[in-house]
Amino acid sequence: MFVGYLTPLLLSLTVLVRGQLQTGFISIDCGSPVNFNFVDVDIGISYTPDGAYVSTGINNNISSEYAYPNNPNLAYPLSDLRSFPDGNKNCYTLTPAAAKGSLYLLRASFFNASDVITTEIIGASVSDTISVCLVNKGLGIPFISALELRPLNNSIYGTELGSPVSLVLFQRFDIGYTNGIGRCNDDIYNRIWSPYNSPSWNIVSTSSEINSNENGYRAPLEVIRTSAVPHNGSDRLEFSWTTDDDASKFYVYMYFAEVQ
């Protein structure tokens, strides 16, 4: 179980490596039929049904007008879901290979009509199992579409508060990239990156190889190859954001590479 919650801003670049990413991954297609296995050929990751991880809940399919293939941009695991009409708390139990003391990225996805909501937390497991629970707060029947666990290098995403402290993802940006959102084929941690650019910036990129494997963060080349500089070389690059909670503490992780 993860304990403690902080909210960081992650600025950078990430996504996925075909065939190399599976080690230690848990990828669950929540609500899928028994014995049904799906392989995302774009990123090379296999998704399995959730029956082995949870004993409660009901399998449901979303409306066909929103589902794949009528909606080809929707990830296949989001075409079904598991809902929990009974009980105040229902939990998935994950048993990762590395277990106690290891660092993980845990990602849950929820598809409601045309909106995909994805939440991420990074933290160290304090036991050999990790419980992911959906709680009924009186706002409707809880449900979940996909659940993913990714092992991380224990040397990254640290805080001065020590362990066990968890980081909740605020944003993860691919600076200088403007088309789409998703996962890179060369990101061994299978992180999801959002494109980001400013009208006051110039985008610069390179097709040359850049060594991004010298530390545990392993920023994917696909992300490192794009960047931004100010229109005027003497200006600054500025980021700003707002929060609903004045008590939030943000951790910012930035990647730099010379691409010119």
C-alpha cells in the first residue's frame, strides 16, 4: 500500500520501449471477459483481465458509439470497465515481483462518455502486496477502466521527506512537441507525456542520437529530441500553474539536452 500524498509538477518527456518494457509490468484491462488477453501492438504491452486481482464488482461495456472501433483513437482497454455498486470500499490486490521497498508508478484510468481521466502516483511499497481501492463517497457508483503498475529505478523521484512518501502526478510535459499525447516507444517506464509549447517560444529539434541513459530517469529519446528556446535569446522560459490547495507542495523534475 502507498502511504502519504504530495503533488509534484513533472516537466519533461516520456513513453515506451517495444518488447523491453514487460519486465515487472502489471497491466490490467478492468472489466474485460475472463481469459481475454489484449496486446497493444503500438507499444508492445499485454493487458490481462482483472479477475485474478479483485473478487467483487460487475463487468460492463461502454456504449458502442464511444468504443473501439467506432472510436479508433480510444485505447482498447478503455472499452470496458468494472463497476462496484455494492460496498463502500472495493480493492484490487497486486503482487509485484520486486515487492516490499521497491519504487513503482501506479496508474489508474477511467473512461466516462468522451472523457478519459488518468491518475498516477509514484511511491514505494511498504509490503509485499499493493492494494488499490475504490471508495464510494456518495457521488455515484465507483468504476475503473484500466490499472497499470510499472517498476521504477529506486534512485529517482526522491523527496527530502524520505520514505514512505508518494508523489501524485500533476503534469508531465514533452516540451517542443505539439502533436498528440501518449507513450513513447523508447520509454522503459511507460510514462505518458503531454505536448507543451508557448507562443513566445521557438521549437527546436534534432534527428541525432542523444545519450539519455546516464541516470535512472531514462528520459526517452523521442522526448529529448524536441525542445524550446525563447523567440528572443535574452528572454526567459517561464512556466506557471495554479492549484486549488494552498498547502500543496510541488516537485519539479526537468530534463535538458543540447539539440543544436
